[in-house]
Amino acid sequence: MNYYIYNPYANNGMINHKLNKFDKKLLISTDDEKQIKSLKRKLKKDDIIYFIGGDGTLCYILNHFSFLSKYEIRYVGIGTANDFNRSLNNENVYYYTINNQYHFINGFGIGFDALVCYKVNNLNKKTKLSYLKQCYLSLKEYEPISLDLYYDNELHHFDKVWLCSLQNGQYFGGGIKIAKDANINEDLIDLVIGHNCNRIKVLLLLIFVKLGLAHYFKKIFFTKKIDQITIKNNAKILTQFDGDTIFIKDDITITNKTLVKIKKYSLEELLEQ
């Protein structure tokens, strides 16, 4: 049996037009939590689940209906950014847990990145350029912070932090290659920190990040593969995971790697079946 779970708000709602050719009886909206929960009783081992939407759709499913990760997931990325979809290569994929509460599959970030995501999420309409535009608009507003990070059994201090991102996938912000060595199939996550720079340098850094060349600026762009990490925190701090934003007051621990089998499909391939 095939099940099709879709996000009606993906791609600014354009997804609804794209699904007109599907049998409506086979479609389950992410808004219909009751129907998704009922799958827990219906699903059999050989059933197939298709998720149709963007990175946020997949993140939503993993956070609210984690039982679905026990089955083979077939992912159709037709969101606005599709950053995770760019890294997906039809194999077993790791996803991560934040404070034993939230899950993410592409990336988690605090600082400037989280502020930009917050602004993008509050736009009435998103485009592929929305993230980049909000990056530049947020330059005047964001104030860099100091961070203490515990990883590799040591405490590490960073000053004037603009970006602190934990990347499972290589991309964020609609195709910006922030972590060129990230690999969703390995059990290590890539820590990316942009620090010790003023607003002019940040502007230049954003340009080089967009070009995939930021790793050449090692004094202000730090990267390292790590197993798990705790971000020391004693204030209310804005964070983002797979584009969703929340405030967290306590220390933030990223751990509990979980394997899930995901295959990438296009809408055309679904219609041909």
C-alpha cells in the first residue's frame, strides 16, 4: 500500500496545483494529524510512504510522527529551499536530536542564521532569493555573541560569533553551500562557526559562502567534524532547525544519531507509477 503525505503550504501553496493529478483519496495533508496518527495502526512492513514538500515537511514528520521513520521513506522535495534534497543520495541517512526533544535532518543553527530564518518565516511569500535578501537586511540588526562549546571532551570558547551551525547536509538558505564536507550518510556532524569579524567582513564572508569559498578564510570561518556537542547557554537564545525557529533557555545538546532510509523521487516519477 502506498501513502502520500504532503504539506499544503509547501512552495507558497503551489504544491496543491501540482497534486491535481493525484487521486485525492490517497493524499494525506500534514494538517490532518488525526489521519496521520491512524497510520500507526494501519501500516504494514511492506507499505511505502511518500513525503511531498520541503525540508520543513520532513522535519515536521520526524518531530511529530517519528514512528514513520521505521519505514522506508520516499521524499519528493518541492519546497522553496530544498536544501536537504540537494544532499540526498538515496541511502541510509542520519538525523539528530536537540535536548532529547526536537529532531533535525539538515541543519541546526543559532545566531545570525536563526535571525534570518525567523525573518524569512514571517514573510507572506517566500522565493528562492528570500533567504539571501534577509541576510543582507539582518546585517544591521544582529549583534554578535560569545559562545562556549563542549565537544571532543574539551570546552572551546569563541568570541564575536555571527554564525554557529551544525550541518548534516551541505546546504542551507536555498542552495548556499555552507559545509562543503558534510555527509548525511556518516555519523559525524559538521560544526561551522563564523566569528571574530565586523559587519563589513561578514558581508564579504556571505559572498564567499555563497560561492562555496568561505573555508579559505580560516581565521573567521571555523569548521570541524564532531560526534556530539553541548552549547553552553544561560539566556533565551533564538535557534533554528531545518528552517523552523524556537527560543531555548538552557544548554543545548546535539546527540542521539538515528538512521532512517530515505529515497529521492520527483513528482513525475510518482505519476508514472
